[in-house]
Amino acid sequence: MRYLSMILIIGLTWVSCQAAEEAEWRAGIDRREITPSGPIWMGGYAARQRPSEGVLQPLWAKALVLEDRGGSRAAIVTMDLIGIDRRLAETVCRRAGGKTGIPRERIVLNCSHTHSGPVVAGVTPLVYDLDAQQQAAVAAYAQTLEDNLVLLIEAAASDLRPATLAFGEGQCGFAANRRAQRAQPQGANPPPAPVDHGVPVLAVRGNGGSLRAVLFGYACHNTTLAIYQINGDYAGFAQAALEERHPGACALFVSGCGADCNPHPRSEVELARQHGNTLAAAVEAVLPAAVEPLRGPLKVGFEQVDLPLVDPPGKHQLEQLAEHKNVYQQRLARHLLGELAGGHALPTSCSCPVQVIRFGDDLLLAALGGEACVDYAVRLRREFAGRRIWIASYSNDVFAYLPSERVLQEGGYEGGAAMMYFGLHGPFQPGVEQRVVDAVKRLAAQP
């Protein structure tokens, strides 16, 4: 009997190893709560006048590490946060790379851009006039976040198991172009304008077909709510709904090019929950149909694209601007004057991270930095017609709005006026859209 048992164990071990060798992918998953431990100033709205007051919904950071048959790996990290800056991204990737061997260009850091989470150090730094205690809370949170993200990526990389990947795309209709909305009477339905209602879905299944993770996206600001309770807005509710329907599975939200799109309607908790459930239902509709397998090899490209700014103002102009009636213009002027006083030249350009992950010839994931307007999704879908493409934004460095050429020419908030909140004079020079699109095409064409 003992002899037969040994044969059975050896046989099962051989079958398991054989299955692992034959699997196209291995996937590792982890999640960590990143809800602030106490009151903290909230990011996203300049009009807020006090720190957070309790928690409506926990915030999460989640990681999916994928490895193809040849051993090439990539990590996709999602966060229920307003954004992160380049310094934090580079530090996390350097530390996580040292632990896992996954290089910087193979780690995507995407933020949901919820306006109901904490201020993250380095993101829109001139929006908030924080006292010393509030600044200390923000700095402490940033350090804890950095440590948690490193541990998260390390844990996911240690969880690699045989997996299958499948992709599909659904539709969800609550995003509305807010530039069009601004010209409408309050409460009126917005007129037709560019939107991306696509819901890309990547299903990660384990042995036996059980759902281990679902990565999904949508191109819309997480601005349903402007309350003082910490929450993930509609994206948080969507993830929670999917995880409730699929116990044991991890739902990861990837923010798309929705910088000029808002949820419609908005302003109530029930509406955030409704939008989240609508998005989750769109994902659910895709899951049974997401049977088109993704194959390797896994190829990754990363580039920092230089985006020229208009000529910087001179010292005299800044001194005049420091007396401007707009407090944010004053802060920008004083910030730039401080740079000059410290012997630093004012920037003439801003770098935008552009990252591409290719799943063989089956799917192209393009992750753009900044707050990219919806025209980027529309343009890239056209440029890659006939090819499955997923366009994300808010990735790796939320340095400023990333206007399309149309939005740049039209001007307004997304076209350049919002740059003062990021500590930048602006706007960008013409040609910004083409530079970013060309980078995506270069990276997608790499062997």
C-alpha cells in the first residue's frame, strides 16, 4: 500500500510539473489596504477646507505579476489614489526591482484618480496650503505607501502559479465629456462629445478555470463624490461588487484616458454606488465571453517623452503674478521665484512616461503618464485599427494634464489653465499629442 501511495504521489507531482511547464502564463496576485490611519487632507478638490472625517470605503493597492513561458515578467499595480509622482514611482520600482528582479520598465503603476482619497506628496503640490501638522501627516502617509507598494509587488512576485489569460471588451455609458457639460445649463444632458465608453477586461484564471483576478478599465474621472469621507468613488464600488460576486478573486481597476470626462449624474453616494455597480455589470457581461486567450511572449517598452512648454515667464512677470488675485497664481509665482532664487533655471519642458506591454500579437496595453484627455484613446484606437489595444492613463507619474492637440488649441482648464496646480507654467507647445502617439508607436514596433 505504501508503495502504491508513493507511486501515486510521484505521478501527481509529475502531472503538476508537466502542467506548469506547459502553461502559457504564471500569475501572482496580492492586495494591501492603503486607507489612511487617521484624518488627512484629501486630494483632488481645491475647495476642501478641512481634513478627512472617517472612512466610507477602504482604499486598496493591488498587484498582478505575470510571467510568460520564457520567464519574462511584468507587474501591473493599481491604487485607489489621486495619483503618484515620478519620485515615488522611481523609488518604489527601484526597491521592488531589487527584491524581485523585475526592472523599472516592466512595472506599471496606475492610479484610479479618486478625488476622495488622501493627498499624495508631489501630486498637485500647489493646491493645498497645509500647516506643519497636516504636512507631517501627508509625508508619513507617503512613506507608508512607498513601503506597502514594495511589499505588495514582492508578495505578488512570490505568488506565481500557472494561469490562463483571456481578454474581452464591453461598454458602459455613464462617462460624459465635461468640457461639453460646462456649456450646458445645470442638470441638462450633455451634448455629443468625445468619450470612450469601452470597458477592457483581462481575466486571469487558475487551474480548473477558477477566476483569480480580473483587470478592468474605464475612461472617466472618479469625481462622483466630493465628501469628506475616504472612499474609492465609483471605481472602488465596482471593485468591491466584483469581489463580492467572485469570492477569492481580486478585482483591479485601471484608469483610462478620462481627464476631460466626469460621471453623469454625480454628487451623491448612491450615484457612486450605482455607477460602480453599472461598471461591474459591464465587466460581468464580458467575463463569460472573454474566451480569446492571450499568448506570449511578453514584451515591454518604456520611454520618457519630452514635452516642450511655452517660454517661461521672467522674474518681473513672476513678481507681478505674485500679486495676482488668484491665490493659486500667487503660489505658482512664489514657487517659481523660489526656484530662481535658488539658482535653478525654470523648466522648458516636462517629461511624460509612456509604457507599452505587448501580449504577443493578441493585446497591446499602452500606459500614459499625466491626466490624458479622451482624444488619446480615440486617436490610438484609430492608429491601431484592427489590433486589440487598451489605453490607460494616470500611470507612473501624474505630472499635469495631458491635453490632445484639439484641447490644447481650445485652451481652458485641461488645455493649460490647470498647470499652475502642478507647479508648472504653461501651456505645452503645439505637437504634444503627436509626440506621445509617436512614442506609443515606436514602443509597439520594437522587436
